[in-house]
Amino acid sequence: MSFTRREFTRSSALTGAGIALTGAVGALATAPNALAADDARHEPGDEDHGKGKGHGHGKELGYGPLIDDPKGILALPAGFTYRVVTHSGVTKLESGEFTPSNHDGTAAFEGPRGVTLLVNNHELSGTRAGWKYPVPLTEGLVYDPVAAGGCTVVETRRDGRTAEWVGIAGTSTNCAGGSTEWGTWLTCEETEDKAGKNGLLKDHGYVFEVDPYDKRANRDPRPVKAFGRFAHEAVVIDPKRGHAYLTEDASGPNGLLYRWTPPQGFKHGRGKLRTLADDAGDFQAAKCFDKKGAFVDDLSRATEIGTVYGVDWADVPDRDAKTVSVRKQFTDSEVTRGRKLEGMWWGDGGAYFVSSFARSESPVAHDGQVWFYDPKRRTITLKVLLGVNPDPSVDGAFDGPDNITVSPYGGIVISEDGNGIQHLFGATDSGRTYPIARNDLNAGTEDDPSYSEIAGVTFSPDGKTLFASIQNPGILLAITGPWKRQPNKH
């Protein structure tokens, strides 16, 4: 049902300064690139002293300062450790080939007897000839035999033993994606390359489903064309309504937020997406308006935490982009755009999604936004806003949020793909940010350092391990330590 501007304006007037949100979806109101002064100090009654031993009773935010890693891989707070799960060009698959490179979006699934299954994207664009460690072409699991990308499935045990195999091969630029409630991973191609472009043999820019439990279910890969063909970043499925929400990482013009509505009678489940017709369901793009009913052309217009926009949905004329890119099928007055719409995660009854940054291509510059879409209210709320980082080479500030996950300890955990130093950082429900990890693997020189993005952030099903990757060269890490519930004061 369309949520008209008039309905949103009336609701906003009734609640004063916008539609009120309560509970776990309260605004994540963080000061740009700052940790509030009282966030880091010990307060009376905090018997935990920031050591992470409590169960939400401590008042100190985060886990303390990051300690340089003598191995030069990952800096962590005191009491935390990591282990390398996979390493491109070092660890090997069950079939004997080396682990592919360029790790990206990842999800964790519960396996038998304490096993955790991970599906790990490998963001490899173009043809296999351009990469030293492409995803191996495993018989029956290949979409386009010349494409370098795909996913691997990683089985990791409590004793550290690990196995890895191919989940899908022959896809391109597998960036992020999303897990489903029925236990599969939706991997997203961040490209619009069609057959014949950049040496590829098939059209790309689709979503594919990968089953970590059943290798047979992944045979004969088929794109979910109903979800559109564009530079996909991430996707989430509303477990109650069945809608899919998808982000587009594109510019010239900026990308869009999409919604897919299933056809009448369709029920999600294992293998069901493969049965959809290419044009099944309704595929639409978001169109936002403020509490006064005015159209919002770009998400960067929001400059205050807690900004709420109503959302309507505009039909996409040609979701397969046969001649014109999907985002270019609309004029700037018909949809709401956003620069680098990136990671998504379903939690708290809605979809969190990221805009990594905005510069001259957008109305207002910023170094990152996190939004929350509430499907019941049909609104988006700005949760996190990072101001432009004046010097990304100096540690302490955050910029360029990318992959995101909802934390079992409250709030969200975000991985950086910005300039300069790269972090994992947390943001509480009340908005304060704190560091969790820093990439110490310098791929440049001492005088001109270079640090790859951190990607694929996700917690194990039991919440005890945080998995994340250093994208280049491709190192999947398992982080453990004294996790604790973060304070939630304003």
C-alpha cells in the first residue's frame, strides 16, 4: 500500500517532531567522528572498570584503546585475540586450490556440534586472467566460465580446524549480500557488465542464492532476475512480509534503494527463489519526502541525527536494464538517490542500510550515514552521521562505513571502507561510537602507508566470535574476547 505524503505529514504533525520511534530502534545519534567525553571515563557504580566482565551493568563505552599488533595484522583492545581462518594464497580449499582473494560480504550459519559455517564473497571483477587467485571453477557450480568471482563456504570448528570449498563460481564482483531466515546466503554482483563487455560471456549484475548446508542445492547457478540487474551491494529479506530490500552502489547518477514485493501466494524457503519468473513480483525504487510533504531528492540532505523521511515506492520500468541502467530510468524528481548505498542488515524489525560517503556528486558532503527503514511505519530514520574526516591518515576518526551487522550486545558493528586507516567500530542504540579493531596490515610503505578495507563483519550464531576480513590480500579473521552489552544512555 502506498504511503502518501499527506499521510506522512499528518502523522508527523500528530507526533510533533516526526514519527516517534521507541525501543531498540531508537536513534543511533553519534557525533560526527567523535567519542563523547563522558563515554570513555569510569563512572561510580561501574564495578567492571571497562574490562568487559559484566553483563551490561558497566557504564564505560566500548573495550578501551586498540593495541598495536606485533604481527602487523589487526589491532584489538586488551583481552581480545584473533586467529586467521583463511588467507588467500596460503590456505587451501578441499579441492587443493588456494583460497581466492578479495574477501568481502560474509554471513555465519550454525552447523552441527559447534561448527560454524561461513559463506564468504570474493569481490573479483572481470575475467579470471586478471587475478592470481580467482574462485576455482568447480564442476556444476559455474555461472560464467570466464568470470573470476564467486563465494566459498568455510567450515570452522571450536578447536580451530577449518575446511573450505566453493559455493558458487563464475560470477563477478561479489560485494555484499544478505542471509535469509531459511539458512542461505544471497550474494550480490556489484557490476552492470553485460555479455561481451570486459570479456564476460553472460550478463551480470544479479543476485544468486548459495546454500552452505547442501552442495547439491548450488548446482547449475541461476540468477534471481526478479531482484533486478544493477550494481547490487546488499539485500535483506523481511521475514514477516517477504519483501526484499536492496541497495545499489553506483554513481552518475547516484544509486537507489529498492524493494521487491513477492507475487501473491509466493512463500519463501530453500530453493524457492530459483522458481521465480524473471519478472515475478513488483520491483520498485524508494521516493522519500519530509514531514512537510516536500520531496527529498538525495539522502545526503539529512544533516541531523533522528531525521525521519516517509517512503513511497515507484515502479521500475525495466528491472533487467536491457538498454538503460535501472537508476537512469528515473528522473531526479521521481526517486531519492544516495551515494554508495552499501551494507544492509535486518534487525529490530527493519532494515539498517548504509550510505558510505557523499562529495561533490551529492547535495551535502558527509563521511557516512546509517539509516533504518521501518516497514510498518514506512519511514527511514537517520541513525548515524559521520562528518567529513579532515585527516583519514590519523587514527581515531571513523569514515566510509560499508558492511554492517546488528550486534547481540546492542547496537550495530560497522566495517570501514574509507580513506587512510581502516577500522571495525561499534555504534550504540543511543548513538555513541567506539573502536573494536584496526587494520594494521600495511600494503604500502612506511612513508606512504596503505590499508585495505575491512569487510564481511558478522557474528557467529552463539555471539562469541566476530568474523571479519581484510579484503586485500584476503584474510578472514575470527575475533574473540570479553564481549559485553554496551551502555545505552543518551
